[in-house]
Amino acid sequence: LSYDLWELVQSGPAEKLDMTMYTQPALLAASYAIWRILRKNQTALPKMMAGHSLGEYTALVCANAIDYADALRLVAARGQFMQEAVLPGAGAMAAIIGLENQSVADLCKEVALSEEVLTPANFNSIGQVVIAGHKEAVLRALPLAKERGAKMAILIPVSVPSHCALMREAAERLAELLVTTKIRVPEITVLSNVDVTAYE
């Protein structure tokens, strides 16, 4: 990674660690460390794995589909590409709890100006949708969501607006790296976090 990840996690500064280009390798390393501890202390393997967003990389590493070092390089690049895709402070994400999925989607269309991006980004559970896009649009959506009956509508403290069209450039750049990465058939079934399909 060309920097000391352990030192950053242990000593910060927190502002640097909170930047997605540093957060993503740190989360992968921590998750993989937990997996190694679990493997050392138990014999039963899970029947299948899944991971949300960045967590899918962890699932693929733990299923021995991608080497840890390759995954670390991928997620570091992924975080950097995502960070570079939008200007600092230009994007945001927010959690909306207590509205129907379609109501949240309609709200996004209603408040976004013609040049703005604002879309549902994650359908986390029934009644919990995360929206992402341009910060001004996200901020306009929050009070309106509450007016329409949301139990909660709050900003999520992230440095990039993940899972929306503002990340298209980052996705295209990452695709170029993915085609050069060796990916094996997983030893444990891994469900895609996009369509809940096990790809082999």
C-alpha cells in the first residue's frame, strides 16, 4: 500500500482514516483478520458467504477466490478512484427510515435538480433506504422525508456518495484493474450483493 496501515489504524489521524481510500483497506484487513481468527479456532466452514459492497471483497478473499494481497490492492485503488470521482464535500449519503422504497425513490426524483444526482443507493431492509448523490440534493431530501413520515432521516458520515451514478467513473477505472486480477472459483459459495446469485 506504500504506507503503514497498522500505524494509521492505531494512531490516525482520524480524518485521514475516515477517507474512503484509507477506510477500505483498513476494513478489509480487519475483516480478514477476524476470518483468520475464526478459522484458527473452529473447524466448521460456513456453507455460504456474502458481503455488502466492500464486504464482498472480504467474502471472496475468505472463500479463496481472490488472494488477500490482490484484494488489498483492489480495494485501495477502489477507494482512491471513489475519492477522486467527486470533489470533497460535493456528495453525501443519508439513511431514511420508515418510508416505503417507492416513496424514497419518488422523493429523490422530486428534489433533485436537472443537473443533480440523487437516487436510492442501498435497500438495507424493509423501511430502511440509503440515498446518495449531490450533497445539496441530499440535504433538501432530509426534511421532506421527515414531513412525509420518515421516523429518521440522517446524514451518514462518509467521504464519498457510494452506490450512485457519481461513482460511474470510479467503476470504469476499477473494471480495468479487475480484468487483470486472478479470480478463482470460490471454495465456499459467495452470494453476489447485487443480485443474490452465486457466481462460479
